[in-house]
Amino acid sequence: MKKNKILNFIFRKSINKFSTFTIFAILVAIALFWISFVDKEPGKKKYEIASPSVTNTDLLIDFLDVGKADCAVIHDKDIIIIIDGGLKNSELSVVGCMKDNLFGDSKNRNINLMILTHPHADHYGQLVSILKNFKVYRFGTSQSRVDMLDHKGYEKLLEELKSQKIKIEILKAGQVFNIGRVKIEILGPIKEDTKNINNNSVVLKLSFKNKKFLFTGDAEKAEEKDLIDSGQDLSADVIKIGHHGSKTSSTLPFLKKVNPKYAVISAGNHYNKISIYPQKEVSDRLNLLGIKYFVTKDVGTIRFAVSQEGELKIPEVSEFREAA
């Protein structure tokens, strides 16, 4: 009996040591994986980007680095257009960015058109803050039904629009806006998807001179097919890739129809979760078609410009080099 107790004691000790060793080994493996495959300095960009040289007569198109979210700001002299508003808790303040880079000390802080492609938090997140800091003249969005219990931020946005007496315009395919020198064509949604709000995304083409930019929100395969079947001209020089580079979007048929030279992917960490975007399937499709693409999580905010002569000015990207 005593011998059995001794053996049981030795067995339990061995198990405890084994468990400790196992846990230690797992922790070491995780640490090695983190060092090898994850940025050593979270938030540090892999590449550096140089915005093109611009003049005060150029149209500026900025894709802001707001994580796994969307926000684009178009600036043409005194005209400001904003498409989506990023996450509320993004490290980058859209209001701060606009004040620093667009308005400066100017008292004329007006936004001519604000578009929300669809009511998801990574698209409407900072729009209330923007509305409180700037005068917004027009607001447009898609026809989408959401549960306000899950989208308190969207409810606050609607309340703010109401308090400022800003009419909510439901955007539909076929509508055209001419704002200053800029033309905006609403291409989608073609029809309402009651199950997947992403497929209710406002898809629009912005044209200036002979250059075109396509903004796709989070449109997925179904909406992309609707757009192709509609027979509309989807061609563009630059495309904002749908759904942050998810494989649920950017199908080969759609990319071929758009036939862009350049693509922008707005991707990054989302609620402190490590980004897996863009997904390999999308990168492979872009590479297959020879489309040069820029990712905000790698380079930060991405600026394109178009001169009044119609020249497309693109950012220059290079790898960071460690100091010697």
C-alpha cells in the first residue's frame, strides 16, 4: 500500500512537470511564431510612401489609413467629398487629418457631399464626429435595413443628421452628381439584398478630366455580378478594392470589366485583431491581371492626384531601410 502511494506521488509529480514543460514549450512556440510572422513593432509600416507632387489646381484623392475600414476624402479646390468614415476607434482621426491636411487655418470648413456606402461600423464610425466639426451639405447612402440594437453608432448618425436637418438621400443606380469639376455616377446597388448588407453597398465612379476612380464599399460577388449584368461602363483607372481585400469580393470577371491600372486596399487591424487582409486569393488575382496595388496597412494613407490636364499622379512606394 505504501509502495502504491509512493508510485502515485512520483506519477503526479511527473505529470505536473510534464504539464509545466508542455505549457512552456507552447509559449515558446507562440513567441517564435510572433517574431517570425508578425510585425515586431505593431503599427510600423513595411514600406514608405511618397505622395505625388501636386499643385493647387490638382484633384486630390486620399485613401485614409483607418485600419480594416474605409474612408476616402476627395479634395478639389473648395470642393470636399467624403466617402465612408472609418472606425470610431481608429488610431487615425479623420477630423484631425482633414483639419491638418485640407483646411489648415481656413474658416471655410464645408463638405459638399458625404456618402456612406452601407451601415457597418467600419464605414460609419467617425461620421458623427465629422458632422459635428464641419458643415455637411448633402448626405447619401444605400437602402439598407439594420437592427439598431447592433448598430448604436448608426442610430447616433441618423439622430445627428436629423438634428442638423440634413436630408438623407437614398442613392440608386443611374443617379449622377456634378460637383464642381467632379462627376459622380452611382452604379449600384442594382437591387436590395435583404440578407447581406455588404451587397447593398453604394458603388460609384468618380470622374475628373479623363481619369476615373471606382469606389466599391464592401460589395461582394453577388453585387459585382449584378453590376456586370447591368451593362454599365465599369472601367476605371483606379479601383478601391471591395471588402478590404476579402476573397468574397474582387472576382476575376469583375476586375476584368473594371480593368484598372491601380488598386487600393483599405486594410489593417480591426478591434486589435491582427489583419489577415488582403487575402491571398485577391492578391493573386491582382497579380495575375498585372494590377499594381497599394495596401494602407503597409504604407499608410495613400494619395492619388489628377492634374487639370488629366495626368494621373500616383504615389511612389519603397521598402524601409534600416539605418547603417
